[in-house]
Amino acid sequence: MNTEQVVIKLDGVHKDFGTKKVLNNISLSVAKGRIVGLLGSNGVGKSTLLRHIIGLYLPDAGTVTTLGVDAAKLSAKELGRIGYVHQEGELIDWMTVRQLLDYVRTYYSSWNMDLQERFIADYDISLKARVGTLSPGQRQIVSILIATAFGPDLLILDEPASALDPIARGKFLDFLLELIQNENRTIIISSHILSDVEKVIDHVLIMGRGGILRDCSFDDLREQFCRVTITASSGHLPEKLPFTDIIEYQKSGSRASMIVRNSQPAKIERQAADINCTAEIKPMTLDEIYKAVVM
């Protein structure tokens, strides 16, 4: 990957669970400092891929390298540089929140007490409460705090906001925007809330059918698709339109709405003028682009 430092590398990774093939010949690299959005429907293997990165799962074939080390052989040194939030928020239920944070903090000399105090106050979490009595959203906040308070070099977020209410999600998004200011920190975020994801990521991985459908910068992905509205200057649109690479099309009288792949705005405008029409070209949201890729 040019001169960029590779933090994560998968080469020809296969993973089956019984007769179900979950990962099929996955190869990808993630460079230092990238903020990667990992997208895909339920069951396509996103969580499985993330667990391979930290060595929780081992591939049936292929190799996984994390922070320059075989993921199966990550030592305490490398694991101490990785923060991981799983959507299920697995914590030690019998401890109080204070006991849990004190316990985890002993492993990290870099623990940020100011951040801990901010989280506890902002999300109104009682330090005296037993972890097992916390709401799903509060458990997730505690998981996020544990994964970030020590300043990890690699942060993996697997559906981190799935249990958060809209206000808590907004605070979490603001926090993410703070985290990405550190250019040396690499973040992978898997989430179904694409309207949040597109505000922070600079690279996109889209999974489907056990493989990678897209692996590119977010800017490049946005340039691949656009929404075009064609309006006839007078009367109805011609029966046949001259545009190519149309992946969605709706027509009504004098107007047509299209999603176009590999579009060239200047060409579309010329083609529209040739049939006495005007063309309005708009960028698409990540949610719209995702649907166009996987449809």
C-alpha cells in the first residue's frame, strides 16, 4: 500500500462454521490513520472479520496480520494497543461500575481519568451501580469508555451505538469526531446507522456474499454514483433515453429520476441537452450508495 504503514492485513482468508461459508478469500489492507466504515447486512461476516483481526477467531485458510504480528500470536504488548467494543457489551456483571473501571485501569498507565469523569457525567452513569443492572445503552457506554480511555492505536467498534438513544448517539458521534483528530489512530467502525458513519469515515469496506464488494476511499465511492433528475423542457420525455449505467429508473411524464453508476456529469448534461431536457445531478448519501452497491 504505497509508503503507508499497514496496520491490518488479511490475505486469502477463509472461515467456515460447519457447512456455512462466512469469509471467502478475503484480502485487504488497512493503513495507519484510516477511519474505515465496515458495512454489510446481518450475517455477511462483519463481526467474524473483526474477531479475526484481534485473534479471537483463527482463519481456516489464509493469514491475518495485526500491528505487524500474526493475529494468532498477538501478545499483551500488541493487545494493549487495541481497543475493542462489541455490540453485546460483555462486561463483569457482579462488579460495580467503579470497581470495573478501577480494575481495568490498573492495566494501563495511559488511562485518561478526565475522559472517564466526562463519560460518567455526560451519560449519567452511577459508579455505585452493579454493571449487571445497567441498561443496554449504559453498558455500551461503559464498554466504549473502557476501549478508548487508554488511548489505543487501533480502535475496533462493532455496532457501538446500537443500544444508544438519539441523544446519547449524538454525544458519541461528537466523541468520535474528537478521536479522529489523532492522525496516528486507526479506527474501524461497523454500524447500520450509515448517516452517522458517513460523517467520520474516510475509507469504505462493503461486505456481501462472504466477500468484499467495495474496498476504496469514501471520496472514490461517492464519485461512482449519483442521482440524476431529467426534466423535459416541453412535453413528455422521449421513450428511450441516451444514458448508460442506469441502476435505478423511475419515469413519470416529463420527468425521470435515475441512479447512475460511473457517471460523468458533463456528459450527462450534454446528453440531456441533445434531447431538449435539463439534468439535475446530486450526490448520494452513504445509505443510498450502499443500497446501490448491494442491490
